[in-house]
Amino acid sequence: MLGSGYIKINNNEHTPSTFNYALQPDEKIFKSAAGTDLVNIVRLDKHVFTMTWEGIESDLVDEIEGYCTSPTVTLTYRSNDYICRMRGLAPQLLNKAYKFRRSDGLWNISVTATEL
């Protein structure tokens, strides 16, 4: 984990409860007729951000869900902009938190943003 704190998604500040950042190789491996591996490096590394929010209101869940249904988002971290695709939204309603203020309960969510 490199850091926590605020990030920006489409220029809106967010502070996830946990935030993990990793570099992932982007390569394709093919087999030749002789059986050897042929590696096609599409890109050296791409950024992968894993974020979770705990005990949040349904308005933020709806906002994050909107990012996940969008083809791309701009994620800003450490003054760098990354064009990402957000996937893997997993909302979970907290037990006995059906109504809270003007929200439809309190939620825990997690999502992964992968740089294109």
C-alpha cells in the first residue's frame, strides 16, 4: 500500500477507507509451432488501484456505481492523471443500517480501477 488519503475521480475528491496501488504487466504470451513461448509486451506496466469505502451513505454508492458504468474515468493520484476503467463494484449493506439520515442505509463497497 503506497498511500491513503484523497484521490480524484473525474475531478471529484474521494477518501477511500483503504487504497492499494500496484503496477501490473500487460503482456500476451503465445506458443510457437516449436513449442517455445513468444511474449508480446503490449505495455511495460499499467496502474491498478483497489479502493474500499466503509460505512458510506447510498449517495456515494450511486456515484461510484455511475463511475463503474462509464466507459472510462480520469483518476488523479499524486498529481498524475490516469485514464481508467472501474469494475468489480461490490456493495454490501451493513447489518441493521436500513435507514440513516436521508440515505438508504450504510454501505461497504469495493472497486478496482485499471489503467487503459
